[in-house]
Amino acid sequence: MKKIKSLAAFFALGSMLFLSSCDKTEEYDVIVPPTQAHFMNNSSLTYEVLVPNSSFWIPVGVTQAADVDRQITFTVTSPTGAVAGTEYTLPASTVTIPAGKVVDSIEIRGNLDEYLNDEKDTLIINIVEPNIPASDYNSKLTLVLRGPCFEGNVVLDDIDGDFNANEDLGGSTYGPYAVSVGPTTLLSPTTARISVNNIYDFGWGPIDFILDWTDPANRTAICVQQNGVPGSDAGGLNSAYSGAMIAVIQHPSPSVPPSFSACNQTYNFSMMLGVSNGAGGVLGYFTGLEYKVALTR
């Protein structure tokens, strides 16, 4: 029955195509879309103010070139209270796109003295008329101003979410692949517990780690012993243990220090893998095998 209906629909469509066939001699008008201004590929950026009198350049463009110079007008507001002339300097509220070009840049200068204590501000930059109209897809940009990053200032919301993972399992490398960090739980002012999902890129997880930044210069990310990782199968390491879950523990002598960076948004883990006994314990560990996993944004 479905086949008959499909054939009927096909013949009906064929009739419509025959009846509406076009005249190749007919002339058509070319409709040129209006020129619009937009930010280039980004809706948010971060400007680290590291030295005095530095400038940050934000690319901005138009949808098509012209044979005359044109201006893009923009406004800057700050939900955090940053003031032009204090936290930052805006040399101009317009940018000129030269004739024959489609891209130029907006200049912002941050005041280093305002950002020495890990202060942070947010600027909202909007393209506005009366010059080239704003595009309807990327006419607003969020710019975060901050000073030199301090590793001792860890904000859990800033170090969770989606990451790219690259791994080394006993010299066999793999990646990148997607993992997610979360939930994160603050244990003390300078320690936290995080859960990482999809390590091994086979649905493993979560695997937990303890972060410690008590000494900001010596931050650690230690694997929490887990005698059965959900979604894992030790048969991937040795077929004799097919069906048993993987066990994980911090590697006792890691070749790479297990660490993390809140400023660079990175993690380095080093684990030793074992086999669960199915009763809450561990049959044993592959002692000669180091499993290293590095996460980056």
C-alpha cells in the first residue's frame, strides 16, 4: 500500500514539474542584498591587560566591498560598571572600512592599574546606525577585560563544561575527543572534587578527581580510587576480563604531574587501570601501564 501511494505521489510531482517548466529565454533581475556590518566569527572575546598602554583589536567587517570609504558606528556599555577613561579607553566610536576592503578593527585600551588584583569587567559592544546598518546575525560582542590571571583564584564554573581530550595509554595515543567536566563540588577554600565523563571515549564515567590549589604554584589533580567505572569493560585491556568493569586509581609515579590550570583551562591526569572483582573490590592493577589524559578547551 505504501509503495502504491509513493508511485502516485511521484507521478503527481512529475506532472507538476512538467506543467511548471521554465522558459529559458525569460530574463531575471538580480537582487543585491543590502550592506550590513558585523563582528567577525566571534560573539565573545577575552582581553588580558598584561602591560601598560596595550591595545586590543576587535575585527569588524561588512558584507560587501564598495569603491568608497565607509564607517561603522558602535556603542559600548558595561554591566559591571567599567567606565571609559578609567578602566578602559575607547579612541573612537567609529571605525572606517577603506574603499575596496571589507574588514577593519575596533581598538580598545585597558588600564593595567585597574586590573592588577585579578579584577574583571565585561563590555558589551553593539553595532548601531546611523552609518552601515547592523547585521541580524552578529552585531553584538561581549568583551571580558581582565588582568594577569592568578592560579589561586579558582572559580568552579569557569573550569567545568566541555573539553577536548587527548590520551596516552602505555604509549598508544588517541584523540582529540569530547569529554565533559561536571558536576564540580567545593570541598574547602582551596580544594574541590570534579567528575569527568567519557574518558576513554567509550561512555566511561564519571571518574572523579580531587583538585588542590593550596599552593597555587603546585596545583594537583589526583584521581579518586574507583573500584568500578560505569560503562567500562576491562575486556578492552585484556579479553580474559571481558564483562568486568575497569578500576582506576592515581598512578603512584606519573611521568607527567597530575595538575590543572584555571587560567589556561587545562587538566593533566595520570591513572593506573585495574579490574573490578564485581563485589566492590579489585582483582588487581596493570602496574606497568600508565594512562595519561590531557584536557584542553
